[in-house]
Amino acid sequence: MHTPARFLDLHVLHPVTAANLNRDADNDPKTISFGNATRALVSPQAWKRAIRLNVEQDLGEHAARTRMVPPLVARKLQEAQWPEDLATFASAQIVHSAKKDGLQHNAKEGYRTQAMLYLPTGVIDDLVALCEKHRTELEEALAAHSPKKKISPILPTKDLAAHLTSRTASINLFGRMLAELPAGHVEAAVQMAPAFSVHRSDPQPDFFTAVEDLPQNGDSGSAHLQTAFLTTSLFYRFATINITDLHHNLGSSTPADTVNDLVELFVRHFILSMPGGKKTSTAPHTVPDLVHYTIRDRRSVSYGAAFEQPVKAAPQGGYTAPARQALTDYAATISRLLGARHLIAHGHAVTTAKPVKDLGAHHTSFDDLAAACAAAATAALAPVGRP
């Protein structure tokens, strides 16, 4: 019998001062229409990358998305005093030996792969070591190879594929699409929605100039004129972790404490990480006003629909208080509609000293919240199974 999937849902209200966190093709802030109103938008990829890099930094376990694995292997082999032609031939083996008929690649560009590979950065050194181990076979194959013929695979496919499909904790969290090597596909345990402003938010112009500090021949005025566009927004951000899938990705023998630590780390960085767009000229390093979590069995629930009608500013100004009330009212509605049958736990942390009714346990800090929701989400983890 399969156990129902368990989900940890994270809801964040995050005020952000003048910024351009995520640009469109014209370098302007992204927007989207929702509820017949223009909203500021940040794509999930922008926020997810910041979170992933911070998770990897804390773990000391880095991964990379790249098409350049074969050229990087060739470079390292040449640095190890391999002849250039042998190093290039060895790098070609990365794509030709990985599977039957090889990986799709561009032979004119150092055999770089057509698809981006997402893999631990240490794999490059592992592949170099594999080539070193089979150097004699590679030298013999190169000597017998005719440029007019297709390169025959030399490196052991099983070992090569094992390196290309290896994982890090962040790969287990965020998943990996690797169509050419199905064994390397990892179903993402984390799902993240685009962040959007809970109110109308049109980009606003910021005209600026750059002064010429070393004018010549009496030149005066500015050397550069431009108008940039910025937004100010109170964002609703939502992510959910399928705890059951994460446990599956990590392996059924993984201790619950390990799953707990990874979930807690993700929650902390989901709360505090910021995309890097235009950070040097906007420094938008704000923190959320409200973080709310729910832990449910069977399915997750976004509260994004709470803001289909744009929030209106309070009489004294500001969107935070009315947005907080809108989210709380919607959470109460969801609790009434769904009941508590599949609700395991819920709680919140907020900038006000007073707890928010209907949002569960009150935590005094984001760290306390992260630890509590991770512990509740991973408590008594059942044997891994698919719902």
C-alpha cells in the first residue's frame, strides 16, 4: 500500500523596495496581468537559483548546469600534460561512450553537449580520473582511428553514465531533466510559483545620468543618459516541498534527520534569499513581513487566489496590513472548505509582536519557524512509496 504524499507549503508576504529583481527582454521589470490588474512578477527560476546557490554554499556541495563537460575534461587533461589530440579524443569519448549512439553534441565546438547537463561540479575531476585509468586504451584507439570514420566508444558506459547521473542534495531538491540518460532524471521535490505583487504595480521610470569625470576641451554635461524602470511591490511568494518525493530522491535508507536538515535549510533560504537583478543599484535586501507554513497530506494548496482582487492600500498608506488580512481570511476559508483531516500542522512568523489568528502556531523568529516546520513535516517518515 502506498503512503499519501506529504507536502510542506510555504506562503510569504515580502515587501520589496524599488528594484528590478527579474528583467524582461527589454531589461525592464517583468509584469503579468492577474485579476485585470498589472502586477510585478519575478519568475521562479530567478528566485530558485538564488536559493539553490545558498543551499549548496551551506552544504559545501556544488552543482552546475553546463554544456561544457567534454571541453572542460579536455582542458584538465592537457593541464596534466596529455597531448592535445589525445585529450580531445578522450573528451569525445565522454559523449560517444555515455550511451548507445552517444549523447547529442557539437564536434566543432569541443564536443560540447547539445543539452545542458546538471551535475555535481566534482564530476569533471571524476571523468578526468576515468580517462587516466583508461589512457592506454584511448591511445591505442586514437592511433587506429581514421578521421573519416565514426568514433567508436572506448570508455566503460556503466562508469561514465554513473558519473553523469550522480546527484547532490540540491539536485534531489530541485530535480533534473536528462532525457538522453533516463536514469539521470530526478523528479523535483520542490515546486515554486512565480512571485507576484498582491496589488497593482506598474514599472516606474528612473532617469539617471553618468557624469564624465575626465572631461576634455571644456566638455560639460553627462557622458551617459538613460531611463531605467523599477517596481515597488509587496510580493506573494509560494513554494511547496513534496516531502515524500524528497525522501525517495535521497534514498529510502536516508535517515529522517538528514531529510529534516535539508528541509530546514531550504526553508531558511526560501525565506531570506533574494535574486541578484540590479542589486548594486537598488540594494533591495528586505525581509518578509509574514511567513506561514502548512503541512498537508495528499496535496498542497497555494493561497495565490487570495490576491486575485488587487489589495488596496490602507487609509494611512501601505499594503502590508491589508494583504496580511487577505491572506489570513483566505487561510481560514481554506481550512473551512478542506477541514483538518489532512492538515498535519501549521504556523507562522510575523513582524508584528501579536500572533495572527487562524495561521497556527506562532514562532518568534524565522529560524524557529524553519526548525519547527521541518521537524513536523519529516516526523515519523513512512517508508518511501509513491502516492
